[in-house]
Amino acid sequence: MTAVPEPVIGPSAAADGPVLDARLVVDRGTFRLDIAVRIAAGEVVALLGPNGAGKTTALRALAGLQPLTAGHLTLDGTDLDRPDRRLWTPPEDRPIGVVFQEYLLFPHLTALDNVAFGPRRHGLDRRTARARADEWLTRVGLAGYGRRKPRQLSGGQAQRVALARALALDPVLLLLDEPLAALDARTRLDTRAELHRHLTAHPGATLLVTHDPLDALVLADRLVIVEEGRVVQEGDAATVTAQPRTDYVARLVGLNLYRGRADGHTVHLAEGFTLTCDDRLTGDVFVVFPPAAVALHPRRPDGSPRNNWPATITGIQRHGDNLRVQLAGPIAAAADVTPAAAAHLHLTPGQEVWAAVKATETHAYPA
């Protein structure tokens, strides 16, 4: 299912307006990106979406690596890209710092000279640029690493050099493209905490492109979900995680999501199935419940569950300490069960079971 999207990433800017104010329209063959982006000073916005949603296209357009087809890009009150006026600013002339997923450090330069490269390109003399670079390496915890080449750095160290290189420009806008994706789990945990500290101190606007919901929840003030080149949902983490509006967002936050029409405590789904919910609503609604709320039974259960249906197991995967069971039937659903429960029920793909969810475990909200 797909909610009707609004093409605007809503502002949460200060009273004097956003630092970044852009409408990004990019045509690439049959694909069109059309979103508006507004980010305030000191705000971190995470851009999430499935592969092919337009996240990287948006980042490249902001960086100046992908010209706009239409729209505008205004940063700190200055127009950088306006196709209708044939105005386009080269990447090197934009007050923007970028940390790419692959970091893209210059392999022939030391860590110090990598960080000093941007300030030198912006007119600082060699001594001043290297002094600034040395200061930033110290800030990111790499004092004493200035003479090392990229091949002599670990993944986490290379990521910090790339961040220092971007921040050494004092950018009005900082762009982060999957900045933690190349790190192993342990390094990622430590680096995420360190990155959060630097983003909190950054006075400019920050856009974080990521596919990892944990990175977004930890690092961002606001989440923006893009699908098929359009914004389908945005808001703070609490709102987005509690009230997903598309299947992608529901999967991202680990919820079963359905859309239907409510009549009191009963929600009629498009599949012809009805759910009894604790919430009392009227009209178009979404209904969610976590996989942990789904109980599986070998036969139709008696007693308290007010929602139960016959289902067929289509897949079983390990999910943390539990097993996630995919179910087909009148409605598709995911259920989390313990390994002990799975063994007791002899769960296997193709098996017929009954699924049950208590009304008190559901949450309904207006669509």
C-alpha cells in the first residue's frame, strides 16, 4: 500500500527561516525526484528510503554533482541552483561539506593534507590551512595521526578524517552519505556516538542519507522518508516510529501495518478482513501491531484474543534472540516467537497455523 505523498519536507526551522531552502526536481530517464528540503541551523535531518527512492540523487543535487531539472537551491539566502535563470554553482564554490560512503580520501596525501585540502582550495595559505587541519584532527580524536596515509588508517579512522575534511570548511550545509555503512559493528557503535557529538556541535544544517534506521534515530532530529522520488512521511522519531504510513516505514520500524475504514472499534480492511482495535475511530485509518503481539496456535484459539485467523507459514528467519515467522492468509503478517515455542509447535514453512492478536495490542490512527 502507498499513502498519498506530499512533496514537501516540512520545515522545523528557526523563526528567521531555514538555512537550506530547496526544491529539488531532477529527471533521470523515467525517474523523477521532486521534493522540497528545508533544514534549520543546527538541525540534523535524516533522509531514508528503499533503494532507488532518490536519496543519492537528492544528495548529489545538493552537492552540485547533479544539476536540477527544475526548482531551486538556496543556501543561507544565496541561490546556488536555479534552472529557470540558468544559474548553477560548481561544487567547489558551494559552502558545502560532503562525507561520502567510500570517504574518497586522496590516497597520495597524508591525513593532515587531506583535511587541509579544502581550506587551501578556499584561499587559505598552506600554514594556516594545515593548522586548521591539525586542530580538526585533534577534535575528531586523531591527534598524532596527521602524517599517516589513508592506507595506514582503520575504517573508523578514515571516516573521522573524512568528517574532519568536511568540517574544516566550516560548511553551511554538511552532507553525509551513508557515513557508517563501511564500518564493522563494533567500530560503527563507537563511531556513531562520536559522530553524534560532532553533529550536535555543528552550527550549520546537516542532511544524513542512510538506510539504517538506528543511525537515523540516534543522529537525526527529524526523519524524512522518500519513496519513488516523493516524500511519503516526515517527522520526529517518536511520531514516525509510532505511526508509520507506508509498508516501507512499517518494515523499517518493525510493525505490521494495515489500512482500512474504522467504525468504532472495528476496522474493515481492503482484504475483506476485520480487526477489532482498542482505539475507537471513524473513517480511514491505519492499524499497527508489533510482530511480538502475534501469537501462533496449532488450532483456533479460545478465550481472550478478539482477532484470529488461519495462516500459512511462508518463511522463518532468525531475528535477534527470536524467530520471525512470515504468514500468509486473509492478511499477511509477521510474528516473533521464541525458539522454544517454535520447537514446541514444530514450525516449518508451508505449515497451517492460527494467528491471534489481542485488541489491546493494536494501535489505530487516522490515515
